Amino acid sequence: MSLDLNLRVIPANTEVSAPTVLLIHGFASSSELNWERSGWVRHLADHGRKVALIDLPGHGAEPNRSPGPWTPSKIRESMASALAEIDTPIDILGYSLGARLAWEFAAKHPELVRRLVIGGPGSLDPLAALALDEARRFVATGESIADEYTAKVMKIATNEASNDFSALFKLVEGIKDEPYDPGEAVPSTPTLLVAGDQDDLATTMPQLRRLLAQSGTPSEVLWLAGRNHANAVTSREFKNATLEFLSVS
């Protein structure tokens, strides 16, 4: 059975000029927080793009609306099922965890993806490496986190007061069952990689560029000056570069 990803399609505000853009949010975020509040939906809609939004398991207004397992492969399978409602191929923009899912989805379903943008990505998997016991104690008691990666992820996650951490940790358990290996399947669709130059979680992004080059996949890179993992997604430069990249036929 497919997971309920709460697919929503937002119409363009002008004449539609290109394929629908699927937006995949990051960990401890949501389609509303990652894409609507930050102005992405309006920006794309104002430039003739229909936007498809999903909420990953453990996220959004109903974080527990789907039973498990919440593994990346199950999420990708559910994304493919949801896209049956949309004309394909589509363009995809994923951020952080959404970048990992977008990379894997485009690699495994090249017939469904025309162009790909991944923001805040890296070749490592901080969620698979998350020290869950430390994260749980931090949420329950405020005890400090010794593991560096876990501390960085939880600092971002606690910025949103509405997060259901029991649901988020359930998703992490699913991710630990299928750690990220970007070299296992590499997208063949043209790809834009974007990250803030102060993003500690994206320091391994050049490895993704090397994998794309080795596979013969056209790619471009944009480093956002002065931006980190938390605020790169609000960048006007990011929005404009994405629209320009996706506008190529």
C-alpha cells in the first residue's frame, strides 16, 4: 500500500509555460514551511509553473497519517504512485532530505523527471548517522548532545515548534534501514546543485558533482554566499537560478 503523502497541486498564476514542479521538503520541515512560507510556491506560480507539494511521513499537519514502514524506497514508490495524477515528465526540486529523495527518485525513474534541482545536499547521510538515543534525551530532558551531526540536525529541527518528534524519529528509523548511497544510482537528467557556502551539511556536495560527471550527466553548481543550511532556502538567488535552470527546454 502506498503512503499518503498529502499531494496538493497549486495552479499557475499565469499561462502555464512548462512542466509541473514537484517540491520535496527537508527533515523537520513541511511543504508549508519549506516552500509556501519561503515564497517558492508564489515565485514559481507567478512564472507559469504549476507546483506539486507533498508532506513526507512524520511531517505536516498529520504526521502519522500513514502506517510504516517509512523507508526511503517506500516513500519513492509512493511518490511515483502520486504522480499518476500529474502529467509527466515533471521537474523536481528537493531540499536537504528532499534532495536525497529527489536524487534517488530521478535516478530510478528517469522517465518521470525532466530536470532536477537539489538544494542543501551532501554525499553523506546525517540522518542515518543520527544518534537517536541522544536526540530522544535532548527532546525529553534538554540534555546536551555530544554527537556533532546529531547536534546540528536537532538544532535545525527544534526551530519549528509544531514538529512531532516521535513521528520524526520514526522516520529516522526507516532511513537507518536504508542509508543513503548516492553512488548506487546516479541521475541521468540535467541537475543543478545548490547550497549555502556556510552549510556544514553540504560540504560533500562536490562529490555529487563528481558522480554526475562520471555518469555523463550535465550538471551545474551554485554556492550561495553567506547562507547556511537553515536559510539558504529563502535565497532570492536560489529561486531565480532554479527558475532559469528549469526554463531550459
